[in-house]
Amino acid sequence: MTQQTTPDVVVVGSVAFDSVRTPKAAHEKLLGGSASYTSMAAALFARPGLVGVVGDDFPQSYFELFRDAGVDLQGLQRLAGKTFHWSGVYEDNMNNRRTNYTDLNVFANFNPAIPEAYRDSPFLCLGNIAPALQAHVLDQMRRPKFTVLDTMDLWITTTRDDLMKVIARVDMLTVNEHEARHLTGKGSLLKAAQLILEMGPRYALIKKGEHGAFLMSKDDMLIVPAWPLIEVMDPTGAGDTFAGGLIGTLAELGEVTREALHKALVNATVTAAYACEAFSVNRLETLTREQLDQRASAFRNMLP
Amino acid sequence: MTQQTTPDVVVVGSVAFDSVRTPKAAHEKLLGGSASYTSMAAALFARPGLVGVVGDDFPQSYFELFRDAGVDLQGLQRLAGKTFHWSGVYEDNMNNRRTNYTDLNVFANFNPAIPEAYRDSPFLCLGNIAPALQAHVLDQMRRPKFTVLDTMDLWITTTRDDLMKVIARVDMLTVNEHEARHLTGKGSLLKAAQLILEMGPRYALIKKGEHGAFLMSKDDMLIVPAWPLIEVMDPTGAGDTFAGGLIGTLAELGEVTREALHKALVNATVTAAYACEAFSVNRLETLTREQLDQRASAFRNMLP
């Protein structure tokens, strides 16, 4: 049975229905959720295994979409009830996002169980779920070589102690500008990143959206601007896609050297830009590795 | 007489007293003005000649500061009256600048006269003055190889026709994010840059402050993030310093190839970051080429 193979990278997080309206269009019950974007992006570079939960309303077509992309679904639980449903609206220049509603449904009782075949996976991406659950995942993994943790404002506010404990256990924390400032109380993103390193991780990755990202370690720093995207169709999941492109590339290379991290940042940037060109994971679904490599090469060529 | 030598680059703009308050400190009647920053930055790479005007209150020490840095002052007029005086305050995280007063004084009657020895200079930086005066400078130059034009909101609003005419005559327009949007009416900076190219210049350089800059031409794009600066002491003149580092590097290399432009963008970025580390041109005054080259090399090393 091929499902018994250990994935190159385990991706944990939400799988959801997204109902999204942007200034360009509106769509209902698209495939969404952090683990969906991250695993679809990682699948461009490696063999991810997805750990998440969906309800019995999750359509066959979405299961097939994942499988066609090469995402292993042995870790995707199916519970009786409805799938997590998020609805939001982007206003003006896509910079303002307003949530209409968040129906957690089966996600409210999510208890991530890591399949036996996943426990030896060398790379782990802990998407945005409750810090206690992220810790529970870490407890089940044997000795991942490299672990990336994402989080959000909700956990910084409501479960800060749990969050600090799990941050101390991972190799890289990835947050956006706002979360970095919220978590550390620092206005300067450089100071915020330095404080994150004091919390335990070897790497702090700060995502700045259209302004790129930077990766700080104790004695080094890598910087990557954003891919120049003329038209954004839907920015949902851009940060999760970035994380997927990053850890997918590291998993493909099998090592976390400076050169591998630079390559991972370029692939993450380009993959996230592709994701914004269409709603949901639609562009990731059709994207070929050749297209991605070409854009990554063009991007590097734009940099000094 | 050494002053009869043709400069590598002619820098036109304001020379001023700046009285500045930031959250860190406050200082009165510092050396300021666009041409001061631009020529001091350019002098790190080439021999600039400054075209501007000061009053009879301009101190000997400031003349000497320019000369010690290698800035030719044959084009700096001295008129009876007071030197242009600007006073401003930076609030919060340095992102809000408020002007207390702008006393134009002798600058109100500035009529840029280009010394004979300057007219064959191959590089020209037209700092932010009235577009009609910028055009008057262009009329006096013989055949500059490469001309960079800066402008500001005042001219976009009050003398748009004059501005459009002079934009059409230069090789590169350099503006900040806000000016780019104001000039073109486009929210997207990429679209704004495309529109600027339609106005005539071969290059549109959009400066994004702490988020770096990008340079667009008809079929190419170069991107540079900002140098990661932990402490900003005074951001006054950062954009002018960027322009000076850019055109100074091009003047040093003597050509405008893709590789030269990349090198110029790196030097511009690093020089502008140095300028922000102290008030006025103080850090540029003490900066050595060796320090600058080291930081430029470290910066390139941070990029993929």
C-alpha cells in the first residue's frame, strides 16, 4: 500500500470551505484552509502528507484534487458533521480583509492524530491551530529534522503560555508583520525577529506580503522581496502557500543550509504569487514545476 | 585651476538649513537640502559638481564639508540674503513627517546657471526644483549621457504641464510611492511605473523607503529590498541620498548597463541606510568607501 510511505513533509492545519468576495469576483465554498494551501504548495517540490479534519459534506472532487496534486490524505480525518467554513470580503486594494463568519464545525473538535507512517517524516509544518494541539503533534512525531510553526492573533491573545511553550520547541517561527509586532510588542520588525529568536527558534521568518519577507537567525539574515504581481485576484492563503513553498523546497533538498534557505525563499515567494492569481488553490492545481522554475529564475535575475 | 575640470556628474537642487526633531533628538540649522544629500552621496563614487544657491549666512564650515568630501562648488551660487530654511518634526515610528515651516529665502529666486565646465558632464541629477528650472538646466547641458529627474507633490499639483514636458526629456524619473500614485492616479505601483514609462523616460525608479525600491524599464525590472536598519536616527534626505548613490555609481562605472544598474541600486540602498544613522549628512561625511563596499557586499549576500 503506497499510503504507508513516509511523506517528505507533514503539513498540519485547517481544511475548510472558503466563501470569498474580492473587488474582482465572489465564490462560494471553495477549497480553503491553511493546510490546503500549504500542502498544495509543498506538493510542487516534495511529497506532503496532510493532517486535518473535514466533515461528511466534503466533496469527492476536493479529495481528488489533493490526490492528483500528490498530497497524501492518510492523515485527513473525516468526521460526521460539517466542514469548517470561513467567509470573508476583501475591500479596496485587497489590503483590508473583513470576516463575515467563521463556522468551525468539525474543526472545533479537531484532535490531530498522526498516522504511524507520518511519524518519521523529517519535515513538519505546524499550521495555524491551537498551540496545545501543535504541541500534541510534536509529541507524536519521532525526530523531525526541521519544524516550522505558524500562528495567529487569536492564540497570541488567548493562549499565550501554550504558544510560548510550543514556539520554544520548533526550528522556525513564521508570522506576518502584524503578528510579529503583536507577539513581541516591538514596532520594529527587526527587533521583533530578534525577540522571537530569544523565545527558542533558530529562525524567525517575517512575512511582509507585497513587501516580501526576511529570515533572521542569530548571526545571519536573508532577505527576499515579493514577486511583482500586477493583478491580485484573491490573496487568501498567500502566507500559507509561502510556508508550503518554503518547507516543500527544504524537504526536496533534504537539508537546511544557507543556500537551501535562499532557494526555499525564492520558491516560496514565486509560489505565493501564483496562488494570488486565482481563487482558492486553483492556480496551484494547474501550475507546473517548469513554469515555477522559470519564474523563480526570472525573479532571481531581477535581484542584484 | 582645478575647478575648471568637468565633473563626472552634475547635481542640481536645494541647499538648505534643516531644523529637525525626531523621537531621538532635535537639531537646528543642520546642512540639508536635496542637492546636499545627493552630492555628498555621489561623492563616495565619483566627482560631483553641485548647482544650487545659498545666502550670505551659509557658514564656511559647510563649504569646507562639501569640499572635503570632493564636491565641486563652482556651481553653488551665493546671493545676498538668507539660506533656504526648512523645519520639520518626525513622529511615532518616523513614518509621519510634519513641516513646521519652509522659508525659501534666496531659493525663491533660484535661477540655475550651469558653469561652462559643467556643461559637458555625462551624468546629470535634476533634484526636486520647479520643472521649468529643471528644463532650463537641461537646455544648458550639451549632451548628458544619462539624466535622472526627481520631483515632488507640489509640482505634480501646481505645474503639471511643465513637469510632463521635462519628464519626457530625461532617462529616468525617480519618485517615492506616494508621488508615483499622485502623478499617475494608479494605486498599483507597478501600473504607476508602466505609466511613467509612457511619459517618456526609459526607466521608472520607485522608492519605497523601508520596503526598498524597484526600477522598471519597458521589458525588464530590477528589484532591491532595503538594508535592514535597526535604528533610524533621522530619515531626512534618504531619498536624495539614494539618488546620489545611484547616479554616483553610474558615473563611476561610466555606463548604464543592467549590471551597472544593479550595482547602483545596491550602493544607493546602502548609502541611504548610512545617511539615516545620523542627522544631516553627518554619517556620509565620515563614511569611507571601504565601509560602504563591505556593507554592499554583506547586503548582496543576504539576497538569493
